[in-house]
Amino acid sequence: MLDKNLAELYGVKTKRLNEQVKRNKNRFPEDFMFQLTKEERDELVANCDRFKTLKHSSSLPYAFTEYGALMLANVIKSSTAIEMSIAVVRAFAKLREMLASHADLKKKIEVMEAKYDQQFKLVFDAIKQLIIQEEKPKEKIGFRTKS
């Protein structure tokens, strides 16, 4: 997401957001945030009508990954940013809970597979053959000279 969009989402001005990023530069490594080049900005403006306001901007926008957006929520002190940060933490907790329940489901499937393996041996063997089946070497396409 661009700095402009996140500023709107967090209820602050883009200038304020960028000030906080500059003050906390060590919190935003390359995989969290990067600044668009002039060429990237121009291509974005050309391809997306909603970014036309960037066309005449004197500064190049910052783009944030999901990690950067979360870090930004922790750096900005607006009530909306704080709410977003709390929501993300809750989402991760819920995800962890879901993964734990999927581990139980995986265990049950493995037990069923072991129990019914003999009945479906033919099916399992066919699937394994499809997976293991070697690809035949393909003939090269194109002009060949006689050697």
C-alpha cells in the first residue's frame, strides 16, 4: 500500500506518516517499505486513475508491505492506528488457534488413511504412479542441420 492510502486508513496526514517513518527508519527494512522511483510512480499514474494526484507531486511515494503497514500502525499514535495494531495481533492469535485445530484434523486423516489403506490400495498406487511418473524427454523444436 502507498503512504497516501495508509495515512488515510490510519487517520493522519501523509506528511505526518512520512515524518514518523523517517524518525523510525530502523523499524522499516527493505522488506517492510521502499520508495518508488520516478519511473515506477509514472507507470502507476498511467495505469491507475485513482493515483492521478501523484502525477504532479514533488516527492516520491513510499510503498509498504503488510509487515510495513503493521509496523506503521505501531509507530503512529492515532487512535485508528492503535485499533488496527490490536486487530492485527488478534488476527494472528486467531490464526495460531486455527493452525492448532488443523493439526488435530491432520492427525485424524493420517489415522483414517492407515485404517483404510488396504481397501484403497489400488487408488493410492495409481495416485503414486501419477506423481512418480517420469516425464519422457521432449524432442527439441526448431531448425536442425545435418551433422
